[in-house]
Amino acid sequence: MWLCSLLHALFGCSSGSAHSGPRAWLLPRQSPQFNRPGDVMIGGSFSIFQFSNGTLSNFTAPPAELQDSDVSIWSYRVAQSFVFAIEEINRSAHLLPNLTLGFSIRNSGDSVHGALYETMGFLTGREEPIPNYTCQHVSPQAALVGDTRSSLSVTMARLLGLYKFPQVSHGSSLPSLSDKIQFPSFLRTLTSDLTSAHAVTQLIMHFQWSWVIILAQDDDFGQQASSLATQMLTLASVCIEFHLHVPSHQSLAKIEETIQKMQKCTARVVLVFLSNSNFQLILHGLLAVSVLGQVWVSKDTLHMALALTIPGISQVLQGTFSLLPLSSRAIGFPEFLAHLRPSQTPEDMFIKKFWEFTFECTWPNQNITVTEGVQLCSGNESLKNRPHPFPEVSKIDAAYAAVYSIAHALHDMHECQDGKGTDSQDFQPWQLLHTLRKVHFKTPDGIEIMFDANGDLVSKFDILQGQRIPKGIFHLVHVGIIDPQDSAENKMKVHLKENIHVPTSVCSESCLPGFSQVPRLGAPHCCFDCRPCPEGQFANQRDMKRCFPCPKEQYSSHTRDHCLPRTEIFLAFEEPLGFILALIALFLAGLAVLVLGVFLKHRDTPVVKANNRTLSYFLLISLSLCALCALLFLGRPTVTTCLLRQTTFAVVFTVAVSSVLAKTLTVVLAFRVTRPQSRIQVCLSPGASASVVLIASFIQVVLCGVWLATSPPFPDRDMVSEPRHIVIQCQEGSGATFFCVLGYLGFLAGGTFSVAFLARGLPDVFNETKFLTFSMLLFCSVWTAFLPLYHSARGKSTVAVEIFSILASTAGLLGGIFIPKCYLILLKPEKNTLAWLRQGHQAQQEKQGEMLQRRHVPKSPKSLKI
């Protein structure tokens, strides 16, 4: 409906007045054109003359008459490439050999209603177009090329789509034009902003830039292109520090605000979606405040070409990249322009004004008084050495490929029609549109032209980098291409001619292997800290989000970037510690056997006979076994050794401790006997002492039997204690039963020490009670210190601690009880006699009498029997 309203406002036609003319106030009465007849006509819409009032605010009141003012040199050059292509095709003997192409170039005035007016004029064939009315043309119309801007092409495409009339644009990159439902007859010989934004994204990803700034124009182009780029960058895990919008109308205040924000930015890559004027203003501002070092990335080389004209801009634009779609190159077009003369093309209604504007002259035949100093146009001026405002983009012939695509579509369609015997000039626009969508050819310069399903050109992108040559001149250098067809998983392939050194642009430096990323609170995911992987985990790549645990059979390397196989360890006889402990165990066992031999040899001496020599024999044998049981803890644990380790240790130490208890009780009870044949004296018999040892040992044997029957110890692989090793150890099975066994042994040792401590002051010739107390003090001290050390030790150190405690307590008992006696037997034999013993007894009796007098107790009977 809006299109009908627009047409009605433009052309003033109604259902009752089909032939009413256009309103004279809307456009110039005679709009300039450049027409040339042919068998088939191709139209061209270009913004050559820009109208001074180029917009319609509404349709409620008639606007002022549109007057053409400035000449767009760029648009006229594009129009001439359109003419050059048609003349080249007409000269070709292979492409449309039996057809001559004609054309009609029209001026849209860079306005929406101007483009629509000229489109209707071309469709109807009238100077004053009437909708839905077509004059009988001598030559059929094939397609329309144009227009320069997307806003103009959208309006033209909506109108032409109603008639399925082919339109090939050379300057409209708006992504929405790819929608074939809204714009079914629209094609373009350039890439859409969607494809360009995708290519820019691939370039950023290729250089591994993860921290960027986006400068976008506040219009359809800037918003859509920057939105597409933002989506793709976000999917590629690229963070955007600032997304700055610049008004489409030049606002110095907004430009100043943008420059101030860029001064605070840490990102070094700036993605540009700006108009030429705003881009230059921002570059001027950055140059003034000395903001240098950014890498500018643009999808349009025109920005960069314009920037090259700013003095000193190479300081800002070093390292700049621009993407240029690979387009056809009109070979011979510069020479064509050089020979262009107004006299050769009198039908060209644009050339004289273009000539005046280009050469700054005035034609003498105009009814204007020529003042002094005004140069007159001769028509022989040459464009050959005329400087062009865009030297770096002069090879871009926007309309050249569009004309060739239409010509090849006509050629393909005519070949099909010739095969059917029909007239090659009798076709409908929709027939050409069908062929045009499938066209696939190479231009004379070898560039491949084809369209995708959306009517967009399938094209590679040239990567241009701004470089400064030795002479100090800054220009764009071709460094590689981006090929959309060479893609996988929606990623375009970037091909560079050589390795290019580019600065990094990251919020945080890359985390090396062995480190993981830790996000910063409140910052984008690109901003993080690097944390070393903990023990047992690794990170074998850069920038890993987390560390991965090593398999159980492996451990992490020192650098935490890979895993190494664990080695099995245990306290072996071959290693120094195991060897030393084994020697000590054998030494103590041998020493106990040696003492036993001494006692057996001197078994009838008072020292040996004192305090039950049978218990002494039991104690020495058990101490020898205690020392030897330590050997069960050395070597690789097996099922047998695990069963015997703790049980043998518990039983033999119970025998040893119970023997010490029996000895202590014998001393204490001997001093409690007050009369012969008392009950206490019965307890002093050798059988009673042996009963204490047997009963105490039997209880321990029962506990060990229950332990082995319910949950016996077994070999186990400890993966936790030592990260780099697998500790082969004995798992104790039932922890409760194990601690019952140790608890009983501890209870027995504590009771023995208590009794010995209470009896330490009893008189005795050989200080038996003092030695028993001292030996049990050593024993209890060792095992009290053992408990915290055992629980804090890890791996094979646990075994070493237990072996050390066994040997230390064995040495304490052996040394505390028997070394003094061996000293008397071997070094002081004169004290190991009955005579010396009687003297000692008399002294003991006197001392005992004094003690009993203090307690008011009758004297005790005979002293301890030998």
C-alpha cells in the first residue's frame, strides 16, 4: 500500500485518470539521460547529479522543486564503466554476436523518489511515466543496473519485484536485500554486509585478536553490519570492549565523546563501520590527541583510501587492514576515459557538466557573460593525467561485472531459445531473471562471476594492509585473500602470502600450558587471570578454561602440561633406608640372642637368678622376635606378609610387655609378703609369673584371630599419598579390630608402666624396679610419639615410622633392662657373688627397717629369695 501511495504522490495518477501527467513540482521537467539504441536495452540508474533537496519528509504537502547541483565524479565514472562494458560486449564475436546492446542511463539524483521516478520512466518508456502503462518499444528491455546506495536500491527493488524485472545492483550491500521473498528480482555484483562482516570476523579470528572496539554508524548500514559482526565475534569468543555509535549526521560533540572513550580503551583493534566523513573526523581527532598504535580493520577500502590523504595519518593507520571483494577489472578502461570527449557522445547529457566540474571551466556557448579569469572549456581536455580522488580504488569497476552478468544471461537464454526456433528478442523479464540467477562465467580479466541462492555475488576478498614504503609514502599492499568457498563449519579460509607481524589485542595475556583461566569478577570472559594447575592435574594447551585430572596411573609433570606414568614404590631392602633398618633389626635381634647366651652361660649367678630368670629368657626371646618382625614390613607387600605383619608384631610385643609386667609384679608382691605361707607368697612362684604372660598373650592372640577371621589385611595400591608414585602397602582391613589390637597392647603397656613407676622406690640390690620403670618409660614414649607421626606420614614413610618405633621400643626394653645386668656379669664379676649380695641385703634390711618404723609396721620377713 505504501508503494501505491508513493506512486500516487509522485505521478499524480488515479484510476479515473490513467493518462494524467506527473506533477511538475516534483522533478525537473526534462531529466538528463544518456540513451543509445540497440536490439536489447539495458537500463542504468546512477546518482550523477545530486539534487539540492533530496528527501521527502512526508506526502501531505508538495515539496520544493528539485534542482540538480553537484556532480558526483565517482558515479559518472561508474556510469562510464557501464558504457565501456556494453561497447566491449558489442565488439565481441563470442558474446551475443547477433545482438547489439543498447542502454539508457538515468540520474536518480541520490534521492529515493528520484530513483523511483527514473525506474518508472525506464519501464514505461515515457518521459512522463504512468504506472502500469508501457509504450510500444522497438527494443525489449532486459534489466536495470543500479543504484549507488542501498536506500535507493530498496525502493527500486520493491517496484521491480512486482514485475519480476531483473535488477543488478553495483553498490547496495544491505543484508535485507538478500531476502528473496521481499526482493525476488534483486541481484548484486558485490557482497552483502553479512558476508563482509563474516570475512572481517574471520580475519580477526585468524590473527587471534580477542579484544576489539567497534565503531559503527548510527544508521541502517552501521547498525546491521555491526550487529552481525558482534554476533559472529561473540560466537567466536571475541570480546568487545566498547561498541561506539556515531550519528550519521556529523556531530562534533559526539565525535569528541567517541575520541575520549577511545583514549581510555585498552583494545588495539578497531573495527570500522562508518561513513567516509565521520571516519576522517575521528582520525583527525585521534591524530590531534596522539592516540596511536591501533589496528584499524575495515570492510571497505574506500575508508582507507580517503584516510591516505590526511597529512600524518600514517602514524595512526600503521598496521591497518581492509577487505576488498575481488571484482572484475575493466582492462582498457583508463584508456577509454583518456579518449573521452564531449563531441564524440553528443547524446550524453551529463558529460558537459561533468567536464565543467572536472576541469573547472565554462562552455562558451552558454548564455552567460564570461568574466575575466574564467577558463573556457574546449572539449579537447584529456582525463589521462587527471588525478583521481581515489587512486587506490580506481580499479574497482562496479557496474562492469553487472553488465557482463546480464549479457551472459541473455546469451545463455538466447541459445536455449535458438534451439527451440523462437525469436531471440521475444522474451519476458522473468525468463531472463531465471537465467540470470544461474549465470556462471569469467570476465575478460579472468574473474569468476556467479550468484548464490540469495542473489549475492560469490566472491573472494583481497586482504590489503596499510604499509609505509621506504620513501615514507603510506599505501595499501595486497597481502592475502579470504575465500568463502574454501570454508568448513561456517569458517572462511584465510590465505596470507607471508607471515605478517601484527600486534596483539587481548584483555589478558594468553595462559601457557600448565595454567588455567580464572575469570575476573565483573569482567568479560576474555579478561582472566592465569592460575597454575594443582598437583595431579594438567593443561596441555593454551588458554584452557580448566585443568583436567591425570589418570590414576599417571601424575602431572613439573610444568603441569602433560602427565607422566607413576612408578610403584615400597620400602625395599635395596634402598638405603630399608637397608639401614634391616641392619638395625638384625643387630638388635643378634644382641638379644647374645644377651640370652650370656644369661644362659651365667644362669647360676645372682644377677641372672634375681627376679625370675625364666621370665628373663622369655623376654629376651620375645625381644629378639620383636626386632625380627620389623623385617616383615620391608619389601613388596604380599598377602602372606600383610597377614603376618601386624599380628606378629602385636603378639610378640604382648609377650614382651607381659613379661615385663610379670617381673614388675614379682618385685612389688615380694615386698608385700608379711608372713610365711601367705596368699601373696603363692603369687611369687614361677608358675604364677608364667601364667600372667600366657593369659595376656592369649587375649592378644584371640583379638588377632578375630581380626584375621573377619577382615584381614591385604595388599593395596595407594594412589593418594604420593602424587608421583603408587605406594604398594598393606591395607589393614577392619580398622576397628586393628585399633582394638593396638589398644589392648597400649593398655597393657600403660598398666605395666604404672606398676613399675609405683615400685620404683622399693629397695633392691640390683635396682631392678628402676630399670623396669626406665625401660617402660622409653617404650611408652616411643609409641606415644608414634601415633601422630603414623597418621601424618604418607606413603612408604608410614612403614618406616612403624619400623623405627618397633626397633626403638625393642632397643629401649633390651637396653633398659639387660644392659646393666650384662655390665655386672661381664665387667663387674666381683659384684655378682653371694658375699657381695649378703652385704647388699644387710644394707637393704637396715633401709627397709627405717622405712617400716616410719610407717609403724612390723619388720618384714626375709628379704627377696634368690
